[in-house]
Amino acid sequence: MRNATQPPSPSRQTEATFGQIDKSARRTDLPVPGDAGPDFPGIARSADFRELRGKLRRFTFPMTLVFVVWYVGYVVLAAYFPDFMGIRLFGAVNIGLVLGIGQFVSTLVITALYLRYAAKEIDPRAAELYRNATGQERP
């Protein structure tokens, strides 16, 4: 019987594997060093890319602004108007609780809106830019 800390005898050495994984994890779809690849600075200067960034900004900046104002408004109300936030609407539910849950709801709504917008407006254009730059479909 062989001790677990002793290396195997030279006659029994095989290629090293980890947990029966013998497949290489090396990526074969990466560009080869010295290969020109896509012209990223040229892509960044293209009208299509600028239009894509503009579309993304026209959605993300207003949504971010709306959410930040909504969040800061909630914090200001909670900090400076506790009597207002404590008004009971029904049972033990008050305005502060409803507005607090509204924070979670608004986050989910904004996320859903972004996913729909990205799938409709951003992703197809990004895929087209990728296809034009590399000549192949996105992985």
C-alpha cells in the first residue's frame, strides 16, 4: 500500500488530471498574438457605435436620475418627516412602509424595462457591430 503523500512510481505516472478532467481549459477562440483582430479604435469612432452608445445613454441616464431622486426623496422623508411617514394607511401599514416597498418594486420595474429595451434596441445593434467587425456571429 502506498502512502498518499508519496509520489507515484515512475512506471505508473500518467498525464496529470484533476478530478478526472483531462480537457484543457485553454480558450481557442481568442485572437492569436500578432493577429490584427478587429480595429477597436476605428469601431469606437464609427457612427454606428456612437449611435449605439447614444441609445444606451438615452435610457440609462434618465432612469438613473429618476431612481436617485426617488431614493433620496425617500431618505429625506424618512429623516425629516417621520410624522408623515408614520401615518397609518390601514392596520399596521404606514406610508413609510409602502414607500419602502415601493423602492424594491421600482427597482424590479426599472430592471424589467431595461431588459426589454436592451433586447429590442441595444443587443441587435451590438451583434451587428460585432458581426461587421469580426465577420462572425457573437458567441
